[in-house]
Amino acid sequence: MAITSLVLGVWCALSIFEDIEVDDAGLEALAYGVQAAVSAIGLALGIVSLNVSKRGKGMAIAGIVTSAVGLLAAIP
């Protein structure tokens, strides 16, 4: 779970640098919504992994941090 959290968090954190330019406001909102949902899943997996598993605590913490950054970036 820690690896999954880290991968999702890094993907969402890197999406900060991608400028979403869509003509339709609905598609733009959908893109931000997907980013927020994936960030929330990564955040939840990181928290669960941190509390359940003894191994991979560093990856779980990194996943929590990067998912939180991605979640904050999803707010337009």
C-alpha cells in the first residue's frame, strides 16, 4: 500500500506542472476532479499503510506528503 500511495502521490504532484487548457469548462472540472480523487486515494492508502504496516514507513510518509500536495493543487 505504501508503494501505491507513493506512486499516486508523485503522479498527482507532478500534474501540478501540467497546465490544463480545455475549451470546455466541464472537462476542465472533470480533470481537476480526477486529480483530487486520485490524490485522496493516495492519501488514504498512505495513512492506512502507516498505521497497519511496520515496513515501508518512509514510503508511506512520502506518499502522504505528495498526495496532500496533489490534493491542494487540485483546488483551482
